[in-house]
Amino acid sequence: MKKTRNNLIELAILTALIASVVVTLTFQSGRVQRVSRPTQLSVILREPDSPLWFNTRQGMEQAAADLVADLRFLPPSSYNDGWAQADLIRRDSDGGADAFIITAAAPLALGPQLTDLTQKPVVALESPLEGALAQITVDDEALGSALAQALLEDWTGGTVLLIDVSQRGTAAARRLESARQVLETAGIPLEYRAMPVSQLTEKLPRLTSQTAAHYVLTFDGAATAQAAQAKEDSALTCALYGVGSGSTTAALLEQGTLSAAAVWSDYAAGYLAVSQAVSIYHSPIDVPQQTVPFSVIREEDIYEPEVEALLFPVIS
């Protein structure tokens, strides 16, 4: 709980930030509503819409209701399809979007071509993106390090398997690299495997057997969910550490499927993304990067009030 308690001040600051944004933009949008239509926001996802997006989407929809905006959610046909995302941006830019919120599958490839795809303002959510006027992110290096430290607290010997399902430059890739450095410095034996997330449930049992892995680390919500499914289906005995949110993560921790999980208020991240998109559409200037605080939690932390606020946001 040390990490959680240390983040209470940061979480309070984030809450105050959201409140100030609401007050400012509600006043602005009240004027905008009388002279124009709602702001049209296109949200480019990096995976087919899934329950993992529930809290984020609820935060976005609440902000859209508060700030007079219409949302259009555009998922690619398959997970982490950067080409499909680029096509969606190009088509929706021509189709009337006022601004974009993008969770980039391949930020290093998408960033340099962003201005060719659209001249509309862009907010990057999760992974920083070149050309975006606002960035809503977690401190991924700190998150990867904290997740590795949680594993080190439990480590009694054996190999750690790092699972990579993302492209370079993504939030998950930065988390993995940070965790790898911490574990290597501690002298922990490591194995590394990269694969599409769609193959993880099928391949994880064989991988843990081949590498004799006692511990498995994943670095985004979809990979953690797939690894948890594999662990339950195949009764794997390895300890699993990952990233999650909401009731699903709480259940996995409570059942012992997850030993620890990094969580943050994805509801707040979604709210901030929409509020910044509305703001930069009406005043297209660069705004400071907003870093959402996170906590690494275990089963015993689930029902602490501050953790419940992260996992189960109150939606008005």
C-alpha cells in the first residue's frame, strides 16, 4: 500500500485538475453551444472495442455530456493495427471530425505522418504521439519499475518471463524496458518473448514450460487479460503480474490469478482526453502533458477506499 498512499496527493491533484477543466470548459462550451453545433470528436482505438475500455469510455462520455461534444468511437478490425488506424484517421478527418483522440498502436510510425493524415487537432491517449497537441499518459518508466519491484518482493528463485505484445514506442514497450532494467540489475534470470496478443492464451502454457518460468510479467490490459485466461484454463502455477482496471482486475486479484497489478484512473484519463480535445479545438495550442498517477496493488488492497476509487469510479 505504500505506493498507493504515496499517490493519494497526486490523485487529489488530478481530481482538482479535472474540476478546474470542467469549470472552465463548461463556461466556454455554454457560449459555444449557443452559436454552433457540439464539438465532433473521433476516438481512434488500438483494439476492437472491449470491456477493457469500459471505464475510459465512461469517463469520455461523461466529459462529452458536460462539455457539449459528440463522440465517435472507431476501432480497427484487429488488435494493434497501425495501418488501419491511419486509414481511420484519414477518412474521419475528411468526414467531419473536429478533433481526434488517438491511442496509437504504432506511435513511432504514426507520428511522422500525422500531419499528412489530418490537419485537425489531436490528443494522444496512453502513448505519446508526435504532432499531438495534448498528451494524456501514465509515467510508463515508473510503472514498469514499480511492477518489477513488486515481483522482486515475492521472488524466491526462478526465471521471469517478459511478454511483449506491442510495437516500439508504445506505453507497454516502455514499461517492459523499464522493468527489464530493474530485474537485470537485480540479477534475476529473464526470458523475453514477443507475439501478437491474440496468440497469448494459446502459447503461454507452452512458453512457461519451455522457459521454466516461475513468474510472468505483462504490460498492457489486453495482454494481462489473455495471460490470466491462460493461467486459469491451464492451471498454470506461475505468478502473474500485469496491468488492469475495473471489476475484472479486482476479481483476478481476489482469486489469486494476479499477484499484483498496476492500475490508474482510466475514467479520469478518458475525461481528461475529451476535455483537452474540446479545449484545443476551440483554442489550438500545445498544452502540458497530463500524467495520470498509478498504483501497484495486491489482493489485500482491493477494498481500500482509494483503490476502490480507481477500480470502480462513481459515474454520475
